[in-house]
Amino acid sequence: MPARPVLVVEDSDEDFQTVLDAARRAALPHPIVRASSGGECLRLLRAGPRGRALLVLLDLNTHGDDGREALRQIRSDDNLRALPLVVLSASANPRDLQFCYAQGANAYHVKPVDHAQHLQMLGSIFAYWLGSAVLPA
């Protein structure tokens, strides 16, 4: 059986490339699948059993359907609500943080502007969620 993917909801090509670089550095055995909007994320997750995703990395501010609505819908869907969901946002706004945790996000990280720090943060996320944490089957 192929490894379940990490679903990355990111509309910035540069930030998505940073995720790919961090995954390569971490030697992740999981494919990285990209959605550019919250709506695309939901379509991908609902396309298969439990979405087949192992972990969702969600940017809040995507063009079109944003990550906030995707978060709301994922957490209200009986088939998806157990998926680990980590928010990666440029926003350090306390309202965004409060909203995401109130909606059931597992973690909230503010994307560093510095590329090296961004890589390090992603490496830590991958190490924890894909190395240490026991995830639902």
C-alpha cells in the first residue's frame, strides 16, 4: 500500500517549494500533495476514504476559498474531523489564532519570513507529526 500523502494547502509557489525542500531534507516517505485553495483541499479530501491524507498543512489566506472555511468544514465532517490539521499562516493576528483553535486546529504556526527559519520550523513539524505522534489509521 502506498504511503498516505501530506496535503499542503498553499497558494504561494515559493512557500510550497519551501515545504518540498523541508520534506526532502527530512527524507519523508510520504508524497506531498498540493491544493491551492480551501475548496480544492476539500475536494481532494472528500475524493477518497477519509481523504487518504495523513496530515493537512493549511494556509489560512489562500485565493478564492480560504483555509478558514476548509477548517470549519473538515472539523464538521464525520469522515474528516480526526485528520491532524496544522495551520501555517503568515498571520500572527490573535483573532486568527483563537479562531483556528476554536475550530479544532491541532496546531498554529506563524510562517517565518526567513527561509532558513521556515525550513527549520517545517522540519520540526514533520518530525513531530510524522515521527513522534501516533496518528489515526
